[in-house]
Amino acid sequence: MAPRTIVEKIWDLHEIADLGGGQSLLHVDRILLHERMGPALLAGLAQAGRGPANPALVYGVVDHAVETLPGRLERSRGAGANAFVASMRERTAAAGIRLFDLDDPRQGIVHVVSPEQGIALPGCTLVCPDSHTGTVGGIGALAWGIGSTEGEHAVATQTLVRARPRRMRVDFDGRLAPGVGAKDMALALIGRFGAAGGDACAIEFAGEAVRALAVEGRLTLCNMAVEFGAWTGIVAPDDATIDWIAGRPFAPEGAMLDRAAAHWLGLASDDDARWDARRALDCSALAPQVTWGTSPQHAIAIDGAVPDPARATGAAREALERALAYMDLSPGAPILGTRVDAAFIGSCTNSRLPDLRAAAAILRGRKVAPGVKAIAVPGSAQVKRDAEAEGLDRVFREAGFEWRESGCSLCFFAGIDSFGGARRVITSTNRNFEGRQGPGVRSHLASPATVAASAVAGCIADPRALAAG
Amino acid sequence: MEKLVRVEGVAAPLYRPNIDTDLIVPSREITSPGREGYAEKLFAPWRYLGPDRRENPDFVLNRAPFRAAPILIAGENFGCGSSREMAVWALRQFGIRAIVAPSFGEIFRANCLRNGILPAALPAATVAGLAERAQSGSLVLAVDLERREVREAGGPAHPFAVGEREREMMLEGLDDIALTLRRKGDIEAFQARDREARPWIWAGAPD
């Protein structure tokens, strides 16, 4: 057989029919729904007189439109219930789809929950009406975001029609320095090659620095693939992946796990597999990254300077000028020391236990600077419990962070959670778009460690300085 | 799928790179689980001024003749970001039927095809020229799915690529779920084989 990439192997295993013109009818092993798109999707199906082909392969969560302040459970019931959550409850119940509701110990951000519960597995195909679905590529799943109308097709048929994606491999060579992590790798990649640099490809992230990442870091890296303009991202499963999956509630166990693991390890790209494009990034000299502007491609090293639009021309120059104006920054200014009003740790990008540990390591024995609103939102109820068992909640609280219930929260401003009057935010999320975190709010993307260091300093700060001190 | 063969009319230039779906419809505008009522929410951050939502007279879609334009000319990576289909519902409900850009966010592009909007990708230099000529409000385009080309009224035609299946689905207004369900036998045969090959995918859930 011709050499194949991991994506081609998974594709071939799921191809029900070749529809011609490069299109395949693909089996979808797992469908995840959330309350912002799920109700419209299930309503559309019901209106057409259709229902789920296999409700046992569909899982519902509530994460997008839920508040995260304590006491939310009581407020979510009865007449005051939020329309999205209420509709999700009705629609999933009517369709026979299980729902991890607000009071469920498995509730959380959909892309945190699905690998954590062993719902997403290596080599499986998984879709969800959310653009960050590719996150679970971190365990070797082929997962991608879809719209709700395409989601109707997935739920009604357990399949999707798709063209085979182009193949890109990105090698992260070398070893990361202490204080630098997966988020910095992702931002550096997007900063270097642009927000459309992924060219709608299926990207395999490989190389020494990827192999050295914990599974949670690989999830972070794949989470940001969509910000790179990729169709999705994936990391080949290895022994670390299998150890991470073993024992999770929906994962196979015993002899079945051994059999699955042998299959999963065989999915790795063949040495002589062919790629449509290759990119490489040296990680050995990588500094923590932070964005200055309104696209993830506006990423720079934390000791770098805001770019000068005068050095660009045409539309590129206009885009830089517009971003600088929105962000209220001066060309050529160092980004270090830029004052922030708020700090946010959470989202499907950086809300897992190692993210909270990295932030807590900076916060222990320190205080958030006066006037900075600091919020930590664990990615799932399970992450929250695990963090509390280690005493991380006390570290966050004693430093002056709010410690909240899990959900998407302030990754975007939906009029539920709010930063109050804060204008400039250092955030562990994935998008710094204009108005994403609130009208007029200026977002600087960074790692959880950089967010914690900046919260303490009251301005954008290098976590390596605090870790050393 | 909503049928679409050809769209002809004034083209409105919104020529900026990386216009994301949060700008097309911000999260805070998504206040109910239904699909209706999104025309007013389209480009809300740019279209309105102040809390009383006065129209911003400088925004292109608030000006004649662009207010009724069925075609948008946009920059690279249009519709990147969130998968929210509300962005496409808003464009469609506002009256946009075709978008010409150098490239599109991948999920957004797929959402357009399923909601009666034709996304036509043309070379960056071609789009830049069209955007420039559209400024005056006199550029009339015909975006033709049948011929796979964007034709300038009284001017040249620019070919674009579209998947054959997607083209046929849209030209005919076909129901893609019904088409796939015709292959139910193939799907069930695949699943029966897969239960043997990968039983862990099919193992019952613990609850």
C-alpha cells in the first residue's frame, strides 16, 4: 500500500463510499452538541420529520451560554431559565440524546469534556458545531467544526460528505525553554505564517517539541489550528496518549484497551508519506508570545515591539493601522509593561489542570495588582474538582482571582459574564478579534503563565522573570 | 439546500482581511435559539453607533446603492473564526447572495453553500481590482454558478472553482440528507463491519 499520513489512514477507515470528484461519504463516530447551536440543529431536524440516526453516538453539553458565578444552578431553573439551556434540555430529551447539564459532574466546555470523559478517542472522527472542535486532534482524533445545518446531516445520517483535505505537516523542532508552552508554540506559528497560513489543510503537528508536550498541551496546540486557518490539526497518538486515556469513563478498558491501543499506534504517518505543504519552527529559542492586535497573527515575542505600519504597504498597512487604533497602542512601543485592567484564565484553549497549575505556580504567595479584575474559569467540573483537591482554588483566591464554575465564559462576550468596565484584558483564550470579549474590549492572547504574571504586575509581564524570582 | 444559479447586481466593497464571524454577528447579538431575526444584527459593531443603534452613515451597507447590494466583495480569510451559522443567516436575511473574496474561513464557506449564498474565491489581485472599482457604486457583477465565473458588466469574466457535488446541490436545490439516506444500505454495512473492526467505538456508554 502507498505510504499514508495519519489523516489519510483515519480517512480510509471511515470512508463509506467514494462519491467521485474527491468527495467521500465519511462515517462520523462521535457528535457533540452544545446549547448555542444544538437547539437550532435539533429543531431543524424535527421540522423535517427527522431524528438522530444513532442517539448513543451523540452527546450534549451546556457551556456556551451559561453563567459561571456560584449559585448558577438555582438561577438556571424555572421562569428565569436561560432560553438556550432550556431549549437544549427540551430538544435533547425529545431526541433521546444524553445531556451533561449544569448539575452533572461531567459538565464543562465541550472540547475539554469529550477527551476528559473518553468520549473522543484516537482515530475516531468527531464533529461539533463549534470551530474549536479540532482541539481533540491532540489525542489523535480527526475532529472538525461544522455549522448547524451540516450538523443536521451528521445527526440524521451519522455521516458527512467531505472532500479529502490537503495535507500539511508542521514540525516544531528543538526543546522549549522553561516558562514557554504549547500556547506560545501556536501563537508563534500563526504570527510567523499568518491567520490563513494553514490554508484549509489537515495539519499534523510533529517534531521533538510536540512529542515532549503533555497531552493537554497537544490539545492546546490543536485548539489553535483553526486560528491558523487550518481545516483541523492532529497529533499522532503515542504511549503518553494511551496512558492519558486509560481509565476515563467512556474509554475502553482491559483487553479492549490493549486492542484499541495497538490500532491507535498504527495510525502514525508513514515515514515516506507525502505532504502538500510543510512548515517548520525552531522552538529552542522561543520566547513567551503575546498578541498586540486584533488577529491571532498579531503575535510577537513578549520582549518584542508593536509593529510600525509605515513599514507595510496597501491593504496590509491599513489593517495594521486599524488594529493599532483599536488596541490604542503606539507603533514601535515595547509590549512589555502595557497596563491591563483584567486577566482571564479559561476557555477550551487553556483551562485544563496543567494550565491552572502553571498559573498557580506564578500566583502562589503573590497578589493580583490593585485594580485588575482577575477571573479563573476551570474548563470542566472535573478540572475544577481536581484543581480544588490540589488546593489550587486557594492559590487563585488568595492571589485575588475569582474562582468560578466551568463554561466558555469570557472567551466571548454573550452578555452573561462580563469584565465590568475593563478595557484591556490579558487572556488565555484563542481570539483577540475586535469586540470578541466585549464592546471595545482589547484582548491580548497569551499563555496561562503569562496571564498570571501580568495579573500580578498589572501590566503585560514575562512569566520567566517571576518564575526565576 | 436553497437553489441558486446566478446572482446579478451591485457589488458592495468590504475589502478588509480576516473579517471574522464575531464582527458579522457578535455573540451578544445571539439572544435566542431560533434562526430568525438576524438581518438587523448583521455587522452590528460597524453598522450602528451608540446604544440607541443609530445607523453609521459611513458604513458601506448603510449607503446607497450598497444597501440593496446582493454581492459583497471582501478581503482574504472572510468569515474566519467561530462556526456560528448565524453569520450566514444574517447575510442571507439581509439579502446577500454571493461573496467574492480571495479566500474564506472553511466552516463559513460550507455554511454559505447550505444557506443560499455562493462563496466565490478569486485571485487576490483580481479581488483587489474589483474592490477598487466597486467603491463608486457602479460595479455590477454577475456571479454565475452554472458557468463558474464572475462576470463584470460589460467587462471580463473571472473563473472560480467549486466542487462538482456542491455545485449540483446548489443549482438543483437538493436535500443533501435525503440524498445520503439513499445510501442507507452502504452506511449500515459499514457500521456492521466497523463494529467488528473497532468495537471500542461502539461499546455502550457506562450509563
